[in-house]
Amino acid sequence: MEINSHGTDLVPFTQSFRAESIVNTAKKPFIEANTDEVSLSFLKTRCTIPVFTKDNETTLSHQEFIDSAFSVISSVFPNEIIEGPEIRVSHEIKGRTPDALGIPVKDLQEHQKTTYYERMAFIIRIPSITETINGNTLALTIGGVRAYNLENLYNKKTYEKFKFFIGFQNMVCCNLCVSTDGFMSELKAMSFMDLEDKMLQLITSYNISRHLSSMEQLTNY
């Protein structure tokens, strides 16, 4: 299949998902051990958002990280088919509402429970950009990892840490290590504007043709 060239012509960021650009398909999870699959709507409606306790400033949440990534991806690849995000979470942090004080765990009602996940990994596949190498069909994949345990939430708000990657084969380990045959970096951001700018720089600096060529040459060894 022909590989399109991307990374130079950009369109303005979209502020919300374009429904016609999202395709959800059933696939084997990109990571399984010690993780659970959740939907983006679950993160948005059921999960609380941690804050920096010294100034009560909100953290950059998992769901907004994914929204921002999708916005950047849509701007760089406006004419491609983009799948909905596949999201895996672990290390649930549980809580309860004030009215549930003293109630035994087994008697808690759903509306009395609060939750968020300390660690989250997601990928977004672009199935319209594929190549077959050594009999394997590979689709361009972009994703990220977020871990609140890497932040000092007991202090004032400061730069927050993210991992963001792009490539044709990605593997995320349960200890938050990211391995990719493409481009990988750790990002630090104070705001989502800052995060989007840095994600954009990563994606546009990635050379698809050079990566595919190096993977093809690897089959000779």
C-alpha cells in the first residue's frame, strides 16, 4: 500500500472529535497484564480529577490528555481514517463521598463511591496508513502514557510529565516503560496548549519513510 507523506501541511486544531473520523474495531488489547479497559466517556463522567493540594490547582487529566492528542492527530492527518482511542488503566484510587462516612464497604451505593486511576496508557491507530513488512500488516499508531505517581501532588502545581510516542509497532509495559520502533519522548507541560504544541512537534518530526525502510532492512538479518 502506498504510504502518504505527512508532517508539513497542517490545519487548525479541532476542539472536539469529528465523529466521521472515528472508527472503533475489536482488536486484541495492546496491553493486558494488570490493566483494565475503559472508555473515554467513563473517564469523563465517572472519574474524579486529582489536584495539587498546596494550591488546589487541577492536574492535566487523563481524558483531556487523550482529547488533546486526538486534536493534534486530526490536524496532522486530516484526510486519514482515525480509530477511536484504546485506553487501559491500572492502580485504581478509591474514595467515597462525605455522606458515606462510616458506612461499611459492602453497603456503599454507587453514587457514594469515587475513583480515579493512577496510571493510564492509550493508543490511537490510523489504519489508512499501513505497510506490510515480513508478512505483517502494520498500521501507524500514536499513543501516550500518564502516571500520577510521577507527580508531587502534595505540592504546588508545576510541570507535569507525560510520555508520547508514534510508530508502527508499540509496546507498553505495565511498569510504564514505553518501547517503540518509531519516535518516543517524555513531555513536560504546564497547560494543554503547551502539551498540544509539544505533541505536534513530535508527530511532525517523525519520518515515516525512514522508519519503514529501517524495519524492512531489519528482515535481512
